[in-house]
Amino acid sequence: MLESGAEDIREAMLKLLGDAGPKHFPQITRRIRYASDVQSLWYLRGDLMASLAAMHGESAARKQVASVTAMFRGLLPNGLDSRPSRLEG
């Protein structure tokens, strides 16, 4: 389950970067592509957010990253999942 979950998350993250990812953000694209596990992908969300914000603006990027963040549910050790933010909602 963890392996297929990691691959699904990896694909979703790369899809969000789209064709512009390898061209404009080669380092983050490479880091996502070769992340070793779910936890590594979890920590790459900030870099993904920054890349998406540069392409689409912060509001759109926040929504896109939220969709990926939901995919981590049940795959992370306790304490690594996101906490509710007063900024959301």
C-alpha cells in the first residue's frame, strides 16, 4: 500500500508541475521523481508549493497542494500529518 501510495502521490505532484516542471523547475522535478519514500515526498510539498505559486499564483498553488496533501492521509507516521491551519477556511 505504501509503495503504490507513494507512486500515486509522485505522479500527482509531477502532473501539477506539468510540462513546465522539467524546463523551469528541474531540481524540484528531479527531487520528486527520485524521492525514496512517502516521507520524502511529504517534505517536498513546500518546494512544490513555491514552484506552483511562481507559475499560477499562491491561491491556485495552495488549492493544488491541498489536493496532493489529502493523498498522504493514512500513509504517514503519527505526528507528520498536517494540522488544521487558522489561515484556511
